[in-house]
Amino acid sequence: MNSSRAILYERFVFKHLGERPTRQLFGSNIHVLGNASRVKINSVEFIKSSDGIKDCPMDGFPEVAFVGRSNVGKSSLVNLLMERKSLALVSKKPGKTQLINHFLVNKRWYLVDLPGYGFASAPKTLCVKWNEFTKDYFLKRKTLVMVVQLIDSSIPVQQIDIDCATWLKQHNIPSTLAFTKCDRKKKKRKTGGKHPVDNVVEFLQQMRLVTTQTYPWILTSCVTGQGRDELMMHIEEFRNYWHS
């Protein structure tokens, strides 16, 4: 993934190259064209699971990859975006996604469901393998257009999320932060819990201590549906722009 793609991505997200009017997405710092509309999902087809990039589909369709800490709600968000109830595996037991899963959307692009990171109860050898082939995918997959990194807004900032976001930036990989579970209520004060918005603000503040670069972000909830249309418009516009 070269730096020119990362530069193009940032210009697109925040300035939208050209003189066309834009609007800022609700619950986000991302801008889209003023005439952007809801993305309709006509078809979603599971293609295959792979344990490395050599086994991934080779048909050249652009890919948008989803990654996040285990139990972040990734499968639920994928199901919401694709308007399906059980497209991606949803489980109370984290770490169910252990392979690179490709879903062909509208016969035009791939949604790629990647293994979760930080799965403490998995065997150490498996964790190492997951990290290796996931990073290999990020660095060598030429059809990768952008990464959506999921962050759980219902819990305090996790260093592993900071590390992942920083790593993606350091390697010039276009990425957007999608904060999940934004519908959760503030936890009891005695437990030290905060409102999801407070956790989001704290996360963004900590990222500013690591880098001066601006991170595109968006708030989502699989319970209320918040952020579904906005995130899909963002993905669809950049995917079309990159391949136009």
C-alpha cells in the first residue's frame, strides 16, 4: 500500500477533491458529496475463507476490510451494513472469525471480514499466526482500498486499539475508525464507567498524542442502526472514486 493512496484518501475524506459541494456525515468528521444517497444492497455472496493472501480471490474486485479487537461487535456491524441477519457469524464467544472471509457485495466489491485481535484465550501460536497473516494482507493485498477499524465505545480506551490505528497510519494504509455500541448508556460511577461519547473523545485525544494526522471516524450502533447509511455512503464513494 503506497503513500499516494493514503494521501488521496485523506484528501477525499476531508476535502473531497474538486469544487463539488459536500456535506458532513452525521456523527462523524467525514464529508461526502452533497447528493450522496443511501446505498442499496442488492446482493451479498459469501465467496470463501482463506488462511493467507495466497488463497484469497484473485478476480481483482476492490476490497474494504473490517478489523477490530475481539468482541468489538464486528460481525453485528457487518450484518447491519449488509442488511442481513446472519451474514457474518455472531457469537458471545470472541475469536470466532479466524480466517480472511470474502463477501462479494452487489457483484462489484468485496467486504473482507478479518480475524479479531487481542483474543487472550486463544492459544498463543494461533494469535501469532493471525497477526502474521492479517498484517501480510494489509501490506501486500493490492486490491485493498481501505480498512474500517472498529473501536468499542462502551469501554475505556484500549492500548491495543491505539497500537493498531497507529500501525495502519505508519504503513500508509487508508483507514476509518468506526466506534461501535454508541447506544450504550453511561455505566455506574462506582465502576468507573463513562458514556460512550466520553470514551470516543478520550480515544481521539490519545491518538493526537501519537500522531498529528487526522483520523476519519464515525459513530455506529447495531441496536439503533446509527451510522449504517453514513458508513456505507463513505465506503461506496471512496471505492467508486478510487476506481473511476
